[in-house]
Amino acid sequence: MNRREGEGGSRRNADAAQDREASAQSSSPVIAAFKVFQQELDTKHDKHERLVKISRDVTIESKRTIFLLHRVTSVPNAEDILNEAELKLDSVRQKIGQIAEELRGEDIFQFQRAFTGGIQEYVEAASFLHYIRHRSLISLEEINARLVFMKSEKEDSEGPADALQPGGQVLTFQVSPSDYLLGVADLTGELMRMCISSVGNGDIDTPFQLSQFLRQIHDGFSYIGNTGPYEVSKKLHVLRQSLGKVEDACYALRVRGSEIPKHMLADVFSSRTTHMEPEEGVV
């Protein structure tokens, strides 16, 4: 009996001690401060995960746009493909508008790693489309000019900037210079594939245009040197490979172009570049 009374008393004492500790913690300014920190970190991590998911969608849609644009070398009417690609890029911009909404009032550099891959892929797709239309390189200002969105107070959705309504709020997204440079560096690989496809379809003028354009891009990156982003030095090697393949194609066209029938050019250049493709991981 005394043992039970002792166990009951010790249990009551333990419960009372826990109650006193809980009350002390609830009134402690240190505990309260750390609870605020916990909420801030949870909010930041949740936002980071949402940005990663949106960036993944941007990457997927941008890649699909690039795949679509590669068909312009094999169809009689390229304008239909270009218009379809423009519509796809419009949907990509709406997703970038979601990124702008998530970053409203936030320090963009805290979350940049979450969406930088998707932005680089978008720059690559947009610059590819711009080159096919205008045979020139799109500027950073032109890219940012298309990333202006309208946030309506009544509707929780983004729209184009030309549909401004009274009472709405304008959201902008600014592509960083480093993301722009890395996206342009990736563009060179797509231009190299466009060159080989053009040769295979009997187009012997496009490779020489691409060769000159790629040389200009290579010269621009050479001026940057080691002063640019760290990733540029890694992609510069791939850029040189792409330029070498295009120059090799132009050399063969200039030297042997008159000897090879146009319908056989695809076989010749596919055999010359097959052993080089695995270096870039192209499937």
C-alpha cells in the first residue's frame, strides 16, 4: 500500500514538474523567438519547393518548344511551326509569371537556385525562335520586356501586360545576366543540330550562316573569359565543340559539295558526326 502511494506521489510530482516546465517554456522569450524562426524557415522551404516545381514545368515546356522548332528544316511552311512555338512560349511565360508572384516581396537571390535551370531553358528556347525568325541574337532587354504580367485583384491569375485593367497590379520578372549568358551558351548546341539537319535536307546556305553566327557568339564569350559566371567556362568547351562541328560541315560542303548529290548529304554528315554526339550526351 505504501509502495502504491509512493508511486502515485512520484507520478504527481512528475506531472507537476512537466506542467511547470511547459508554462515556463510558453512564457520564455527565447522559446517564442525560436518558434518564429521555425515558422519563417518552414515558409521559406515551402516556397522553395513550389519554385522548384514551377521551374521543372518551365524546363519541360521549353524543351518541347525547342524540339518543335527543329522541324522547321523539314517542312515546306515553317510559319505554322513558328506560330505554334510562340503559343507554347506564351504558356511558358505564364508559368514564369507564377515565379514572379512567388518572389513578390522576397529576396530573389535566396531562391535563385530553385528556378535558374528553368529560366536558362526558356532563354534558350526564346533565343532559338528569335534566331529562326530574324537571324540575330535576342537581347536581354527584349527577353525581359516579354516578362511583364498583370495581376488582377479580382482574379488570382496572371495575364499579358497589354491587358491592363484599373485596379490591377503589374508583376515583372527580370532574367539575370548570368542566366541569359548560360541560356545563349546552350543555344549553340541547338544551332549545331539545326545545321546538320539543314545539310541533310539539302540546304547548303544555312550552315554557312550558322557558322558565322556561332563564331560571333564564341568571340563574345571569349571576351568574357574568367570574369563571367563559373558555369560559362564549362559551357564554353561545348560551345567550341558545336562550332567545330559546324565548321567541319561547312568545310566539307565547300570542298566536296559539288561532288556529293544533295540527297546523299544526310548520309555523309550523319556518319561524320555520329561518333561526336555522345560527348554531349545527346540521345
